[in-house]
Amino acid sequence: MITLQERVHSAPKPDHWQLDKLHQVFRVRRGHKNDGMKEKNLLSLSYGRIIQKDIETVGGLLPENFEGYQIVEPGHIVLRLTDLQNDKRSLRQGLVTQRGIITSAYDAVEVLRDNDPRFWFYSLLALDLAKHYYSLGGGVRQSVKFADFPNDWVYRPDLATQRQIADFLDRETARIDLLIEKKQRLVALLVGKKETVRDTAVCKGLSNTADTKDSGVDWFGDVPAHWTVCRFNRLIASKVDYRGRTPEKVDEGVFLVTARNIRDGKIDYERSQEYTTAEDWDKLSARGKPRIGDVIFTTEAPLGQIAQVDRTDVAFAQRIMKFRANSALVSNDFLAQFMMSASFQRSLQLYASGSTAAGIKSERLAHLFGLVPPKKEQAEIVQFVRSEIDRLDALEAPIHASIDRLKEYRSALITAAVTGQIDVTTYAKSGTPDAQLDAIQEEMGT
């Protein structure tokens, strides 16, 4: 027989580890609904952790809506095995550390006697990191339940060994996570610097000595005196709103750019890969096909992400608008940089609506304002911003590479430990974890 660990991780069974069926280790919890609102500690699964949320501020939900939630206890493991097709990056399970309630759409499992829940949390995490769950989903929404695969064979160590492995991973992953957190703070500083560079350039100009005037718009404040302040819609020559138009999804065809693909001023074609038919796209684009440089804008989930069209053999999904600048006033390049500015983004939030996800309707754009520098100055601003962003991106890239390497090492360490491919006691004493972390730091120069 082939165990789950052998099939997914190609990891042979260690000597003295015993064979069991998955259902002999885990039990899916049934019932335990929050009838009568007897529990109000609202929990949520976020990035592989179970976190608390304020029950009074959750998207307009009333307390009685939480009666259908399930009550979970410390030591339970929560798994989100729904909508596998939409998100292949998130971590899909978390270990419960406090009594509370969580949506019944998730599976809550408990380990049976003579098992450490921390060890089995890490074991399930190793499956997730190997993207095993995505091989199981079926149907349009590609969802599974934990109960769908209870008969898989697994190998497991005795309780004492489970605890040793869990203690080791608690300690080592905490060290790695601390390093990652420090690097993420550096990234946040660079992101903030980029935001300041862009906002200052497109809303204040490049000269520190230019005369200024009150823009009359709260979120702009003073602007160069020779700039024009106008309604945002005047900056737009044409607009196509794809909201509410759901193209047919197919396995192959025209690449469908969704809101998930638009991030940080670019279209990320790897982040999500969906397709529609050429015929459907022809119908949807009847009002005008994209041109290189057109500005695309996400109207919700998330709101306000901006990019410019860099290829025309693609389609656009709902929750996206496409703008072409009024060339008599601004260039597409300046329009894109202006819309990415912190000041414009704040104005979007003022006119956004929606209880669970902020969004903006096309007609509300009429409430927004734009800035119009002279054309020569626009070009200088765009060149300056792009140059500075490129410089800061170059500083950011090795930090991201270092974070990725740390995450890879963390994943490999978890998998090796829970499958018995390393003896955690001798591994820790050997100094190998310290050497590995030092090597990553030195390799990445961070």
C-alpha cells in the first residue's frame, strides 16, 4: 500500500512509525452549532492562522447570523477546502488556540487519542504546501470535504515523537517567521517610499520653488499655481465598463484578465489564468477594443488597482473599467500614474460603497477630481516616477527573493520533520538550522 505521505511527498515510511487510516487519526466534527448565540468569540482563517475578529464590525452581519456558525475548541484544526479554483496561494488550514465560532462552510476536525494536534496541523500544512488539495477538487467550484478522503493510509509516529516534532517546528518556524516579518517591514518601508514619490510628483510637481494655489479639493490641498484642477471625467476620452458582464469561461481561448491579475501597476499574467471564447470577447468589446497604453482600473475586490494595457490579444472580465485619456489634457501614462497616487486612491474610498467589499460605480466617478499639468511637465513627471519606482524596485527585489527562500526552507523543514525524513533532536543539535538561515542571508545579500 502507498501512504498519503509517500504519494504526495515521495517520503518513505520511517522505521517504527505505524500505519493507520486517516479516519483513525482525525474525526470531522458534526453539529456544535452556535444555537442561541451562546458563543460570541468570532474567529477567522487568515494566512494559515486562526485569528479573532470583532463580531460587531463584520460587514453588516447581525448577531443572529452567527447562530449557524460552528463552535470550535483549542486543538481543533479548521480547513477551508472550498473554491479551490480561485485561489492557489492561500494556506487552507489553521490550528485553533481558543474557543470561538467560525463559519460552518469550513471543516473542523479533531485528532483522536494518542495524537498531538500540533503535529497533525503541521502534517496537513505540508499537504497544503505541496498543493495536494488542488488535485482533489471537482465540479465548477472545485470544492471538497475532508470526509471525502478518510480512507487514505498514513504513517504516524508515537505520541512522544509527535510532541518532539511539534516542539521543534514551533521553535524553528517561529524563528523563520520572525526573519520574514523583519524583511516584510523593510518591504513596507520601500512601498511607502514609492507611494510618497508618486503622490508628491503627480500632485505637487517636481519643483520645490513653484508658486502654489489652493486646489479647492481636500485630498489634493495646495497644487502648483499653473496646473488646472478639473472634474476627473474630463480626463477621460472613452470609458468601457465591464461590470456585470460575465464572459463564458473555457479551458483555452482568449486570456481573460480579471481583477486578480491587476496588481501594483502591472498585469500579472501568472497570478490567475482564465480564458474566454473569441466570439464572447468580440461581443463584450463591441464598444471598443483595447489599445496599448489604455488604463485599466478595478472597480472592486480589490478597488482601485491600476495597470496599462500591454497586449491587445486579451479580454477583460467584470469588475474592470478601461479608460483612454483625453489627449488634449493628459496622456495615458500620466493618467495611470495619477490614478495610482495615494491622493486619488483616498478619494476613491470616499465614494466607494459596499458592506463586505468596497466598490465604486461608474457614475460616482463624476464626483472625483483630476489635475492637469502642462504636457511637457507630465512627461517629466512620468519619467521621474518610473525611474524612482524602478530604483526602489531594484532594492526591493532581493528582499522578496530572500523572503521566498525563507518560505521555501520553512516548507521543506516542515515536510521533512512530519514525514520523519530528519531526526529533529539530532538535527537541532547539529546547528544545521542556524547554518541554513545564515546561508540564505548570505546568498541573498540581505
